[in-house]
Amino acid sequence: ARHQSGRNSGVIHSGIYYTPGSLKAQLCVQGAALCYNYCDRKGIPYRQCGKLIVAVEQDEIPRLKALYQRGLQNNVPGLRLIGPKEIQEKEPFCRGLMALDSPYTGIVDYKQVAQSYAEDFQEAGGTILTDFEVTNMEMAKESSSGSGDGLKYPVIVRSSKGEELHCQHVVSCAGLHSDRLAEISGCSPQPRVVPFRGDYLVLKPEKCYMVKGNIYPVPNPRFPFLGVHFTPRMDGSVWLGPNAVLAFKREGYKWFDFSAGDFAAAVTYSGLWKLVLRNLSFGLNEMYRACFLSAQVKQLQKFIPEVTVNDVLRGPAGVRAQALDSHGNLVDDFVFDGGSGDLGSRVLHVRNAPSPAATSSLAIAKSIADEARRRFGL
């Protein structure tokens, strides 16, 4: 809750973007419905403020129409294509040629949702340990009780402080450190996590009236990330962005946060260099926009021309745990795997769960439970 989930955009995604039949498509649509239901049951406030994906250039219209068809295939409720007049009826300050209207999209404070999950877990008999950095996992050598049926809890998980947990099975959902936990447990080091920081701008409070719901660009398939967008928040603020630049620390939320180990792990990975070389102009533009507010505002003005540099402030940042394979490809779907041998066969790793994982979290949880039952014979 303090890291990826507490620093994300806060959007409850409807499931438009994802390849039909993929885990992301299935679990996002299911997860959004479960998220709204959960918030209703727990009294967690949210707003179903909708989203417009706006085409501002003629060459974006075919991609927007294809996105509409994809959303229909994914069973996203309420989708429709609208023209300039209806765009302005929904977002008076927004300009566009055509938009995909997704009224089912919402916003919520995911830190509050995560804390509610924690309370549910504890009420169900679970124990939460924080400040427990896992440095080692291994199988116990022998049964301390000497019982003939072997150890009841044969997996030992050790922390950096020498603390031990004994268990039958391990499920890891470690976000920015998922690849490291996989290696510690003797599972495959691939895919590797490469951290990308996203810096947001925020509208000054007196200018927040310009944005009512989420306003997103039409994604460009040539580039690896979505692009800047307008995101209202539950506290009434409006976030603008994010960009996407390499983070020099896995929890590096500030420009000068640096970890020699994290930086070395990223820049010595061949997959990162292959990604960089394929997207060099995109990467340089992102770095330029990160440095100069005016460049980022210029992107925003394509949608809301009235926004000026004087209307924005530098805002918070998040770090995305992006799984990257050795060929330099961003791993697009959720990935669950384990390993072999005595230890690997007792571990299930959630290897890649970027956006829309927060939206999908309850559906992902069911998938993890089903996979754990199957894999561990529970």
C-alpha cells in the first residue's frame, strides 16, 4: 500500500486496452465488478466518473475504432464512440475529433482498499509482518520432532535480521522485487523487473474545474507506454501524466534517489538495452519532458488547450515494476509461475502484475488461490 498501490493513478479500469482472451482482459473486467462490489460492502468511497479516450489527430481514429471493437470483445459495459459535440458535453474544456466513452471507469483510493484487504486477512486469522526483508529460502534438513511423516512445515523463509518462518508453501506477490524473490527461491530469474518511474504533474486547486472525468490519449502501438492523461482523484485534485523514465532505485520516487545495486542490475541487463535501442527517440523525449514542464504541458494542451504552465505544479511519482524479457520485450500479460525440485515446487510467484493489477486484484486473488490449489494439491 505504501509503494505501487498507494502511488498509482487510482483508476478503476474497465478493461478496454487488453488483448481479448488474455489474463489482463479477463481479470480486469471481472476485477472492476468485484472492486465496485467490495467498496460498496466495505463503505469505501469511489466515484464512477467515466473516461474518454480522445483522438485529436485523424490518424488516431482507426486506432480508436479498433480499441472500441476490442472493448466490446472484452465485454466492457457501456462503451460508445462519440463526436466533438458530445465530447464537450462531457468535458467542456476538452477538444477532440472522436472519443471512446467508457462510463464504467471509476476512481478510488487504492491505499484504503489495500488496508481493508489487510484487515480482512487479519480477521480471517492471518498475520502481517512488516520490515521482514527476505534474504533466503530453503528446505529444512530434517524434522526436529523426528516424526516419520517428515516435516509439517518444510520451507524455511529467512529475513535479513535472521528471523525465520516455517511453512508448507509460499505465494509471493512482491511487485518491484518479484524477480529477486524468485531467484532466492531457486526459480527462474526471467522475466527481470526493470523499474520505470512515472512523474505526475498536478493541476493547481483553482484549475481543477477543467477536468470532470478521466481523459486519456489513444495509445500508440509503436511506443511501450500509454502517454500522459488527466486523472481526477478522490481528494478533488487532478493528476496529469505520468511520463516514463528509468528509475535508478526500485523504490526511487525522487529524481536523485539512487541505489548502486538496483542501477547496476538494470543497466547490465541486455533486455533493457534492446528495449532502449528500439525506442531511443521515445526515451529521449520522455527524459526531455521530465526535465521541462513546458514540454509536458504541450502534450496536455492537445486535449485541453486552456492548460498553461502556470496552471500546473510538480506532483508525486510512482515506480512501475515492469517485467522485461531478455529480448527487450515488455511482458504484456500477468505471469504466474513456480519452479521445480523440493523448494521450487512449493512456491508460486506472481511475476508480472502492473496496471491494471489494482483494479484486477480480487480477480487475481481468485486466480492465485485456484492455481495454488492445483499446483500444491490443496
